[in-house]
Amino acid sequence: LEEAAFQLQQIFRIDISIALNILGIESMRAGHCRVAFTCFKLAADRGYSKAQFNVGLCYEHGRGTEKDLEKAGFYYCQAASSCHPMAQYRYARYLLQHGPGSPWDRQHEAVALLERAAMAGIAEAQAYLGVFYMRGLQPQEKRGLKYLLLAANSGDAQSRYHVGVCYEQGLGVQQNLAEALRHYRQAAAAGNGQARERLRA
């Protein structure tokens, strides 16, 4: 009976958190940012990762509360530790730009988070890693191209343009101008200005 009661408590707690998070989303859509933030915060403090991510967004952008990047990082970290892929991406970005500790440790943790988010299908993380591996102090071009292709195939026009650059210059792949043109055309068709300029050139 004790076990059953505990399970019921857990379900009730989770259900309330889900309801609060949904109420927060609806309030945000209606322009009631302070109400939304309060709902997200209540659910986040109950350990609900989707609400923790939403609180992080509120703090990052100053919606419904004062802008506070440190608090945003804290809530992204909580959600990321519960395997929330977009929170992993946002927390990784926070670590690289504002995080505490040595740059090497921050970068190491951030890259691990970005890898997990990228494998979960987050196009922003795939694109970020692609550029990161291409432009790092010790470039890993094949690895960078792999992530750029993933992001491009998820519909990211900027990554599609970068894939074109890789084929044009032979970065991580054998140089192939016809393939470069194909990627530039796709990126340009998706609205990428750099690809249009490259095609003109």
C-alpha cells in the first residue's frame, strides 16, 4: 500500500507539473508573460524538465522576469541533466559563452552536450558542431562535414551553404565543384544570401 501511495503521489506531482507547463505556454501565447513565468517556475521547481527549459528561456530573454543569464544557465543545466535535448544545446552555448571554470573544462562539457543534442536531432546543435569542428584550433573536417550534412538535411540553409563550401574547397571530402553547385543551389533556394552570392561568383 505504501508503494502504491508513493506511485500515486508521483503521478499526481507529474500531472500537476505538466498542467502548469501547458498553462504557462498558453499564457505566453496570449502575451501574459508574468503569469507564464510563474507557471513555468512552479512546474520547474517540481523537477519537470520541460518547464525548467522554459524558465531558462524566460531568464535568457527577459520574458515575464528580469533577464538573468546565470539563472538561465542554472535552469538549462537542470533540464539538460534530465536529457532534454534543446536544453543540452542551450546549456552548452551558455557554457561556451558565459560559464564558470576553466575554458578547457567548459569546452569539453559543452561539446559532450552538443554531441548528445545533435544525436537527438537538434538541428541547431548539429550546425553549431559542424562549424565548431571546421573552425577549431585543430580542425576535424570530416567530423564537421558529418554534422553540417545532418543539419542541412534537417532543413538548415546555412549548413547547406557550408556543405557547398566543403565540396568547393575539398574540406573533409574530395573536391567536387558539381556537388558544391548542387548544395549552393539548394541553400539559395531556401533563402541563403551567401549561397546566392557564391553562385553569382
